[in-house]
Amino acid sequence: VCLSLMAPRPSSGELWGLHLMPPRILVDCCLPNGILVSLECLREAPLTSIKQQLFSEARKYPLHHLLQEESCYIFVGVTQEAEREEFYDETRRLCDLRLFHPILKVIEPLGNREEKILNREIGQCVS
């Protein structure tokens, strides 16, 4: 189970149309090697905890040897605004992602990671 040692921060509590997000959520994670892993996570779990649990669980599945180290990957998901978002900030909690469905895809980020983070932050400030 994804556990966070930090005190929970307030969140919107919304997830894929549910008024209140349950305390534990089943999240489907699609790995780059084509394997789908379902994890039960706490709603306050940060992406770092989810990623650690995912890669620990992935060792039990076939084709694990095709994966690189977990630090080579980021999560991507579809938000409630129907936009594909890459999640570079792994301190973000599951309950704050505003996912359309509890599905996270693991990808290798293309391009300069720092530049993408900066562009995302600028975009948030402008809008």
C-alpha cells in the first residue's frame, strides 16, 4: 500500500466524477514493457510512493528485465479536463492529480526534463 509519512494536505477530494474520493483507490499502471499492474493506493499517496510500489510489484511480472531504473520514467495521465498531462513533480499526491480515470501510464520523458517543467510552471502562472 502506498503510504505517505507527511501530514496530509487538503485536497479537492475529487476523482473521475466521484464527489468524495475513497481513502483507498485501485490504480491501473501501464508499464513501457506492455504490462498492466493494478495497485491499491492511499488517496494521499505521492507519486514517488506509487512509483516505488509499482516497480517493486513489476519485478513479479514477466518482461521486467526490459525496464530501466524507475528514475528514468515519469507518470502520464488524462485529467478531468480531458488533457494528457505528464507528471514531473513526483511529490504531487494522487488525490491532487484530478485524473479522469485511475489510470497512470509510465513513459520515458522526451526532450529536456527541466525545460518541460519550467514551461509547465509558466503555463500555470499565465492561465
